[in-house]
Amino acid sequence: MQHYLDHAATTPMRPEAREAWLEASAIVGNASSTHGAGQDARRLLEESRERSAAVLGCDPIEVVFTSGGTESINLALQGLWQARPAGTDAIVMPDAEHHATMDTVEALVAAGAVLRAVPVFRTAAIDERQFAAQLPGAALATALVANNEAGTVNDAAALAAASASAAVPLHLDAVSALGHLPLSFRTLRADAPDAVGLVAMSVAGHKVGAPVGVGALVTARTARLAAILRGGAQQRGLRAGTQDVSGAAAFATALELADAEREAEGTRLSAMRDRLIDGILARVPTAEVLGDRIERLPGNAHILFPGAVGESLLFLLDMAGIAASTGSACQAGVAEPSHVVMAMGRSEQDARSVLRFSLGRTSTEGDVDAVLATIADACARASGSGPAGRS
């Protein structure tokens, strides 16, 4: 039996989202065409945009559908950089961001940007004072709403307020937070002018049960943002190309369902997560929970197993039918230490000895039981193997 505890990487598609996708795919017509078939597609597309905007707390025109979180992040960061005011060249970025952000910023630095790094605390929370101190005169800033590995939740409202006060456009990566935390673009923006403060927020559909390959970038209607895909005037000219009507319909459906169940699921998942954490610590006394124990995503358990090799643990658990992760799925298959753990002040050895268990709407108590029945033996077998176990 498969016990899936990697919902932070992707969660199973919802039957309702699959049905919405199939129903929409039967509509023949390009949403940019002016004939009747095209307008039928356009109607469904815009209805899906309106439904998505209602959940995300923004105006429909502010929802730019994309292929997912990575594209949304690239559009936000590259678009803000290309449209930056003359004389600004700095990008403010905390140390423990997702690789989609880090790699994009690295490319921009190679093109002339100057990185202003912001440290994170030992919990992986962003140092808000340091973040604010780096903002004056910057071209843009970016930050995670919730850390995708450690699960720590940041004060997004405070980060947005600091950016607005410094008149710096801010992008928030809300991919990991979507479906778990209340996200209102309008509330987070408060009364900031449209061109500064929070101007962009990235989300991905497959994190809430929509198909892989659909997401959105929420952008303030007057934000200064350059397109990175050209070839048409779709979506305010920010993202050219034939729009995915079926994906948009499935995305809107999944968003609505995730939002409706968020509070109840948050309570359920938090209880299961705490039982999982307590059970692991009882069976492996040397293990340590990373991230904030209170301000964290409800389904996230990020555990350090000192002396064990994360990749070995992952393999042993997989052999027992348990799916977990050593960190971001975007780095899967690459045996490298977690940059998040190292940004938290831990050693490279610790950064190779972590596992992330993440629960979701299909998780059961049986999944927790399976981990607890296996983890002590797996940890014992993984200890002393590979780089992390060498003296």
C-alpha cells in the first residue's frame, strides 16, 4: 500500500477539477476568436478568472493565468526588473527562497542586478528588520509567504507594508501557502499605491488539486511589469499565447474547493502533523523538528535526523511504501544539501540529513501509522552511510 506524504510537492488531482477540465475541453474554440465558438470559450475563461479572483481576493483583471508557479515567479521577477525605474538595480531576496526564485535572481544578477540578501532566523522565518533595511532604493523585492521546505509562515502583511513604505514593488511567492493560509491580495496590499508595495503574487494549481501545468500570477492592475512571452495581447499583454480554458476552469474549481475546506482541513492536518512529529521524536530521540513549531503550515513536518543520510532514508521509506521528500521537489534527483537548512544556520551535514513529510486532503491516520512503524529502523539503517555519516 502506498502512503503518500509528499503533498507539498504535488497533491492528487481533485475529481471535481478533473471533471471541470474534461467538460471544458469539449468546447471547441480559441478564446481570442470573435466567432461564436471562440466566444463560448472566452465566456468560460473569464468566468474561471472571476471565480479565481474571488478566492484570491483581487479583481479578475489582475489574474494572469500561467503554466504554474515557476512561470509566475519568472514573469514577476523578470517583468519587474525589465520595467524598473532608471537608476535602480538592487533586488532584495531572503536567503531561504525557492529555487524558482533563487535561480531567476541569479540570472538577473548575471545581467547586471545587485543582490541584497536578507538572512533568515533559525526557524527559517525572514528577518523582517533586515528585510526592511535592505529595501530603500531597490528595484524590487521578493519573499515567500511560507517556506516550502521548513513550513514556516512569514508575516506577509508586514513584508508588504515595509515594501510599500519604501516604495519598492514586492512579489510574494504564495505557492506553498495556497490552500493552507488565507490569501487576499487586496488585504495584503492595504492602501498601497498600485506601482509599489505588493504588486505580484504567484500561485500554482497542482498544490490544491488542479492539473499540473496551470497557475496564476496576481498582478496589481497598474503595476509596472514587462512581458517575458510576446506574440499577442492576451491577459493585458503580460502573457501572450492561446489561453488554456480547460486549465483555467479546473484551477478555479480546485481553488474554490480548497478555500471552502481550508479551516476544517487545517485543524485536521495540524493534529495529524503533531501526532507524526511527536511519534517520530519518541522513536528517534536524536531527531529534531526544524522550522517554527507554531507558525507553520498545517501539514508540514520537517525533521532533522542527525547522522543519517536523507537520500538513504528516503530510499528506505520508499521501499516500505512511504513517499516523502528531502526538500524541494524541484531539486529531486540532485543529491545536494538543502540550502534552506544551511540558511537556517545549520551545517552541510545537517542539510543532508533532513526529511520533509507533508500531509494533504487525502492523508489518513494510517499514513502516519506507517511512518511511525518504519522510521526507527530506517533511521538506524541510514545512519553512518554516505557523506553525512563520515567522521
